[in-house]
Amino acid sequence: MSERTQYPSGVPCWVDTLQRDPAAALAFYAEVFGWEFAGPGPMPGSSSDQYFVARLRGREVAGIGSLPPQQPPVVWNTYVSVDDAAAACERVRGAGGAVAVPPFDAPPAGRIAVVADPEGAVFCLWEPNERKGAQIVNEPSAWAMSALLARDPQRAAAFYRDAFGWETDTFAAGPTQVTLFRLPGYVGGEPQQPVPRDVVAVAIPAGDALPTGVNAQWSVDFWIADVDAAAQTAARHGGTLLEPPHDVPGFRRCVLADPQGAIFSLSRLNR
């Protein structure tokens, strides 16, 4: 299931990061992941050519674009596939969330809206046209899964159930109780992964990880062949190691910030 050609409605399908210096970001991620880039192409919602598509084995895995002036900090964004962006925005509002940017066209790739859950965690809706989503997932140097850092996982569970039909389960990862978001009938991931294959995302209690006044947030995790070596590569090229490589049940992982501040994690599945 590493190669995908489509995503059912309600399944996270794409990740990208908008950066103040896209050229520097391309150089950094090429070193860490070995990505090649297609582009530049038009930025979603803009006529300027400032959007690059990262490729692995010639297939699309993520996007890097230019952050518009006076925009929020640099982050990695998660996109959820939907059949109708306008209708999905209404479901988000009805579930207690907010629409930050109403649906707009990003031709010919698709249609986008930017929304937030009740705790302020921002993510994107994607109504696909030519771009269905990431064409490779769950293999080294590709996106694996997105995680919600939530102050109130039960409140988050209610919102994502009403907005996308996600069901929840929990498991203990050491002292932390992790919430699994599941979409019944969906088959993703890899057979050897330690969580069920209908899991589309996870939620982790924020605890002290979020400063007072900071909203809940989505983060992205990439699989990597060698966590320790990738962490060293990232540090040599201007990244910041926020959590050093360590073992958690089923994985070895670390957390990094790229040179412009976008936070992401790297994981290796312990087989």
C-alpha cells in the first residue's frame, strides 16, 4: 500500500509546507530525504510560480511553497480529502470548528479550504482534481501519518467524528494515552504496522508541550531508513533537534525543526 492513486473522502491525503525562503527549504529537504522537485508551479490561490512538488522515485510525496507576507509561522500542513469542499466546510462549522479560508480553486490540481477544529488546530480540506494526494506513503523518505497535539482529546474525537466520520480507539504508549482516529472500511498503512490499517491519524495529549495560549496543532511524521543518521544530516544543514532519537513502542523516532521553524518528526518502524 505504499503507492496510492486515490484517497477516500475523510482520509488525510497530502502534506505541504509554506516557507519564507522556498529555495533554502528545497535544499534542506533534498539532503534529509533525497527528494527531487518538480516546479515551480502556481501557488494555490495565487498566480505566482512559487510551489514545488517533492518526488520520490518519480512520484509525488509532498509540497513546498512560498509563505505569503504577514502569514502565520512556518509549519507543515495536513490536507484531508473530501468530495465537496463547500459541504465539508459546513460540516466543520456544524461540528464546532471554523472556516479560516473558504474553498478556492487551485487549478488544475484541485480545490482547497483552510479550517480549524474547536481547539484551533488548523488543517486543510482537499477536493481533488488532477492531484489526488501523495502517491507514495509509508516508506522511507515518505509521509507516514499526521498527529494532532490536543489539549482535550475527547473534544477532538467528537469534532472529527462529526466532521469526517472518524471513530476512535486508544492505546498506551508508555505513560501517554494515544487516541487512534479510524475510518471504518479504509485500508491504508502497511501490514506490519503496530496499529490497525483503518487508522487515518492519531491524537496525543498536549500536556506541557503547548505553551499557555497556543492552539492545538497538527504535525506530520515521515518514515526514514535511519533515524539517527537523518537527525545528524538535518542538524548539519541547519535543522534543530527538538527530541533526540529514542525508542517508543514499535518505533524509533525523533522530532526536528527545519531551518525556518517547521516542526516534523522522523520514524522508523521496528520490525
